Amino acid sequence: MLALVLAHGVAAAVAPGLVRWLGRRAFLVLALVPLVAVAWAVAQGPEVLDGGVLTETTRWIPSLGFGVDLTLDALRWLMVLIVAGVGVVVLAYCAWYFDDGAPGLVGFASNFAAFVGAMLGLVLSDNLLLLFVFWELTTISSFLLIGFNPTHRASRRAAIQALLVTTLGGLAMLVGMLLLGSEAGSFSLAEIVADPPSGTATTVAVWLVLVGALSKSAIVPFQFWLPGAMAAPTPVSAYLHAASMVKAGLLLVALLVPAFADVPGWRPVLLTLGVVTMISGGWRALRQIDVKLLLAHGTVSQLGFLLVVLAIGSRTAALAGTALVLAHALFKSTLFLTVGVVDKLTGTRDLHVLSGVGRRLPVLAVAAALAGASMAGLPPLVGFLGKETMWAALLELTHAGNPVGVAPWAGWLLLAGVLVGSSFTVAYTLRFLWGAFATKPGVPPTPVAGLPAPFAAGPVLLATLGLGLGFAGAALTSALDPYVVQLVAGDHEEYLALWHGLELPLLLTAATVAVGLALFAVRDGLCAFQQRVELPMSGGRVYRAILRDIDRLAVEVTGTVQRGSAAAYLAIILLVLVAGPGTALVLALLDGPDLRVVAWDGWGQPVVGLVMVVAAVMTVRSRRRLRAFILAGVTGYGCALLFVLHGAPDIALTQILVETVALVVVVLVLRRLPDYFTDRPLRPVRYARMALAGVIGAVVSGILVVAGSSRTTEAVSTRFAKAAYEFGYGRNVVNVTLVDIRAWDTFGEISVLVVAATGVASLIFLDTRSGGVRRLAEADPQTVETTGAPGATRVRRTWLPAPGTLSPDRRSIVFEVVTRLVFHSIMVFSVYLLVAGHNLPGGGFAAGMVAGLALMVRYLAGGRYELAEALPVDAGVIIGTGLFVAAVSGLGPVAFGGEVLQTADVYVDLPLLGELHLVSSVGFDIGVYLVVTGLVLDLLRTFGANLDRQILRAQREAESQEVDA
């Protein structure tokens, strides 16, 4: 099962290449992947339909109860056939729907294949957390497919609307799943249903899960996103919004109903919402002019209808509901695909313009008529089988003592509501068939292009299946029985059949047809009446009003707090710290904690601390910027010295290196700032800032003391030393922690460094790194000499040549000589720290900082051209390579049967050198080394080389103005 899901991911990955190679015919190749899933499901049919359940478990995050737990039972088997089977048809249909070279076709193919795989994973998931992952993957894929044409405003708005609504429901569902799993002690859906928890927390959890289900299936009040999503291409509408995605919420209801149908409010709320959705969707469908939009509102109506049947919780209703889920997938996808053909061949979907299309496309018209008859519940289609059984399930609720405990009056009310909604279904079905295919008096025949036979194959195949399954009532009953038997038994055993005798269900079907015919007959007057009584508010209008209010609120809040003042931003952050953790600190102190404070361990600590305090006080009193930053650096170096006194040389080394790099970068920036801070007199706001600084110092110090004194269990770090040696194969606990024990954290941190490096250049200079690295030979032709070959040149072999490009007042001969002596030694030392860091102080981060300092020395000695000579590579390339190397080294163990970021070691005997102990995590350290080196290089080129150009340009402009004067 997992292989089938992953196969769709592979298909999504190769889809762009296939489309570029084969054009639209690539969809036929992609259709083979869900076809394999259909074949596999058919092969499992005998075992599943005999009551067997297939399970497959792959460990993922055992500590969180998170595994790839997949299962296949009768209900999921039916959904796999729908998801994969209709997916095959729609993908093949796309080969004739789209034109070669259509804009966005590459992304569409990839997203569609990914969606089919995500939907398949959702259907098969047994673990609630895994189900949520696939749930959100379908949301993202749907967003991309609905927004297929981003140049159209309607597509963008529809995609964002669908994303916001379904994501909001999904977040509520996630909270519910976490709460339900904690209450049940397991996230396995099978275990939860087999032994459901109870209580208030369970009720809240179930309702939060249902919020996600209702939003996904477009049930009132979330119904408005589905008609808007019809801005997507027709294949998307046929698959996502008719056959698969909107079924996800209904599937979740069907999976939960055996265990939670008696949760307070389940039936009253779900049945009411279902009837309201059915009636409102049908009512709006009756006035639509766009035949695709008509089907969209009809889909909303049908989803409400399916919710009613699936939420009842009796065996008769479950049998009818699952049969109708199958029928709906077949007839609705047929109708949408039919609309796509009509739109493609005629260029319009306006039912007032379409005329005589049925005569030109008789095969397509027959397929649409069969699908429409199934939707209306007419024999001998599969929709009739489900509708007949549905009436029997509703009639059960009108009897006192019915199996689910619904009051008879409520049962009659529910029956009346479904009767009204079903009558609307018949009416809008007739409106669709008439609007799309009928010859209308006074309307000229619509020109119709030739119909390629394969283009009509999909609708014809699905319509034929709907007809054939209408005669397979006994087989469908047997296939659905393993799911149905989980529910409450009714008054008598129900079954799917074309003929149950001349009973009340048949009369109810006849009544809906009669009322539907009457509504269709007065369609013009009905549309005029609907226009007069239209409600001033709708779900879409409420949604847009909420978005406008949120946007307005965001503007007001942003205008208040984002005022372009760094001091104001920092003050807001610190005030939040005081209000949040500060309040917690006060409450903790009021409880009278047992504070365990050791003033110092040796005389060196208070001395260093006193120096840091003096430096901090002098920093805030200094008027000269450079002096202030140097004094601030004293506090940083003092902190490093405290680390040394505490026996942490690795952390001390890192602190010193970071402080040094930061100090140099700040000094580079100071060249563009005034030498002195403002000398304005102290204002009240500055006293407030000083007070805030004092409070922050007290809060942070208090938190450290209270937190350190309140430990109740052994620190996890106490086991790091043994773990570092046993499975990290190193004696340097700090470095092994970074590259092995907590390597995920480190990978996240270097990813943040990549983002920071990217943001530095873009925020400061609003450009990219694509401008290239300008070498010395391009700036100073005197460094180039002609070789023996005609026209060939080479750079003179002069080490540290770039200082010659600087003005004499910026050169230091002593510094240049020192640079010549120490640069290579510093680089060798950085490599030593990189290799030795696993057992001795060092590691990739410290080594990268040392290499960065070596580059700083070269830059300070020779300027920006010397920096280019030292490392003539784009910083982005180095950073990206480092991230790639770290990722590959982390994934490498998987190829040998290990886990991601698992460390392996090997002993190698080499001549002369003897036995070497090699550890795989050194590769991860190399990636960190490259990322840090690239970051420092990026900072130097941003705050050094680019600022050099700005300063030089300003000087030249000033000189030019003086000459002109």
C-alpha cells in the first residue's frame, strides 16, 4: 500500500519531464500509475469482501505514536476504487482536453498526480496523524490545481478561498485528533472505533474533527468555497470536487459513525446541516445559467444528501450511503467531463446559447442522460439502488423505537426535507440536460467542432458503469456488508435491488420525479421568483466581509506597531517578555520556590563578571559608536571566558569566534554611520527605556535562577556523554551532540543561516548574487600579462596583489606582511578544527568561523578585489553546496539500511599513517563548515565590498562636485 502511494509521488516528480517530452500524451503514461492501484485493489477484493482487513505498518516516530499505518477494509476498498479508478479516467481525459504547450501544463500534471497519491494515502491511513498529513497534502494540491491559471483573478481568489476554508477546518480537526488520541491512548483509528473513549473531552474532540470534515465536504456554513472552485479546469472539477476530495469529509464521518453516532448532538446537528445543505444547494442550482456552475451547486446539494444518509448510523442508512457514494462519483464525474467536452467543442457553457448540441453529439448526450438519471434516482441506474434504500432508512426513523433513537416527529421532518431536496435534484438535472443538449426555439444551433472518439470515452465509460452496476444490487450488497454490519441493525434486513415491490419508497421516488418535472416546467417563473426573494447575505458574502475586516485590522495593527523604529520593535518584544514569562516568574516566586543559588565556584568568575558589568555600563554611556561596540564586545569575550572557567572550551571557542566576526562586521557597517550617537538631551521616553532594560535584566535573571532551581527530574544532557561515545563514536560531547544526537536541530539551524544569508543581501541592497564575482584582472589590467600563445593572457603570480588597487592612505605594509604570514596557517587550522572536532575542541561551525576570519584578514589587507582572489566563488554556491552536503550525509545511512542522520564508523589501515577511525558524521560537519564559510563570505561582500563601492562612488561624486564648483 505504501508503495502505491509513493509511486504517485514518483509520478508527480517525473511528470514535468514527461510533459516536456510527450506533451499532453504524458497524461496517458501518468494514468498507468492509478491503474496499477485499481488492479491491486481488484486483486485484494476477494479477501476484503470476505471480511478480511489488510494492514501495513512502517515505523516513523514511535515516541509520538506516529507511524505509517495503512489499512484496507471494505469501505476503504470502495474508496480506493473510486479514487484510483476515476483518476485513471480523468488523467486519460486530460490528454484530449488540453493542448500541447498549454501554459501551466507541466505544473498541472505534477500536481494532479500528487493529488491522486495524497488522496489514496488519506483513504488508506489508519493513524490519525498520518491521515491529517495526507489531508493537508490534498488541500495544498487542490489549491495549486484550482489556481491553475494564476493570471486570472477568479482562479486566484477561488484557490485562496478553498485553501483558507479547508485549512481552517483542518487545523480544528488536528486539535480534535490530538485530543481524541490522548483520550483513547492511541492514534489508531481502528483501535479508537473498536474501543471508543467517552466523556466531555471526547465529545469536544469528535466535534473538532467534524469541523474539518464538514469544511472539506462543503457542508453549510462552508459550502460557498466549492462553487467558486469551478474556476479550475474541468478535469479538476470532475475529480477533486465530484469524485474524490469532497468525499474525504464524508469518509471520515462514515469511519467515525460506528463509534460516535451517539455523541451528544451528532444526529441533530449533522442531519440538520445535511438537509439545509441539500435544499440550499439544489435551490441555487435551479437558477444557474452556466451549466458547470449548475453542476457545482448540485454537487453541494448531493454532498448534503450524502451526509444525511451516512450520519444516521443504522445498517440500512449505511448501505444506502455507501452505494450513493459510489453512484455520486460515477454520475457527477460523468457530467463534469461532459461539460468539459461541450465547452471545448462549442466554446461556451451558457445554457441560453447552447442549442442543438445533443443532435451533433448523440453519444455524449446519451451518456449525460444516463448519469443525470442516476443522479435523479431513476431506474435502472445505480443511483436508484441507493435512493430506494435511502427512503427505507428514512422511513425507519418515523417509527417509534427506531434503532437509532430518533423521535418519530424528527424522522418525518427529516423525510420531508430530503423529499424537497430530491425534488430539486430532479429539477436541476432536467435543467442541465435541457440547457446543454436540447434544441431551443428561437436559438440558432450552436456550432460544434468534431469530437475525437477518445475524448468522449471517459464520460461514456463512467455512464456505462453506472448503468451496469444498477443490475448488480446483490453483488454491491455483499461487497458493502463488512462495513454495514458494524452499525445498528434495523427492523429488517435491507438490500440493494431494482425492485422491492410496490412500496412507499417507490412512491416517494415517483413523488420527487413529479415535483421535479413541475419545477422544471415553471423554470422561468421560478428563476424570477428566486431573484426577488434572494437573501441579502450568503456564505460567500460573509467570507468576504470577514476577510475585509481582517485585512483592515491587520492594517491598523501594522500601522500602530510597525512604525519603522527599531527601538519600538525591540520595546514591543521586551514588553511581551515581561508580560508573559515575567508574570509566570512572579507567580513562581509567590509560591516560594526553593532557590538554590551558588554565587561563584572560584575567584575568577566574579572578577570576569565585574569586568563585564563595567563594560556594559560604559557601553551605554559612550557617545562614540565604535567605542560602544568595542565595549559591547568586551561583554561577549567575558562570557567566553566564563565558559572557559566552567570547563566548556568548545562553547568558549565558538563564542570568541562569533564575537570577533560580529565585531568586524559591525565595524564595516559603521563606515556608513555617524561617528557619534545623538547628543540630544534625555527625554522621558529614554528614562522609560532604561527602566524597561532594568526590568528585563531582572526578569531574565530571575527566570534563570527559578528554572535552574526547579528541576524535578534528571537532565537529559547527563546521558549525552555516554551516548556520544557509544553511538556517536566521539569524545567531544558538544560536537557529537550537534552532528548526531541533535543533528535535526543543527540542520534546521544551518537552514536558518541560509535564509539569513539570503536576506542580508536582498534587504540591504535589493539585489541577488547573480552579478558574479569581479576578479582583479578585470579591474587592473596591469596584473595581466601576455603569454607565449597568441592572444592568451594570464594573471601575474604575485601573492596578495590587490592592495595595489587601494589608495596609499588605506594600506598598511605591516598588516599586509602579517597577512602573507598567517593566512595559510589560519586556513590549515580551520581544517584541523573541522577534522579534529569529533574528539577535540572544534567542529564544523568553529572551523567555518575560523575560515571566515581568514577571509576577513585577506579583505582587510587588500580590499574587495583581494577577497575575490582569495575565494573567487559565489557565496550562494558555497552555502547551497554546504546545505546539500549536510543533507546527503544525513540521508546516506538510509542507503545502507540505517536511519536518517545515523552515524556510522569504520576503521581503515593505511600505510605509514596506521589505523584511522573514520566517522560518517564528519560529512555533516563539512556541510556546516561550508555553510558558515559562505555566510561569512556573504557578509563580507555585502557589508564590505558593496559598501566599498558605495563609499568610492560617493567620494567620486563629491570630487566631481568640487571640480564643477
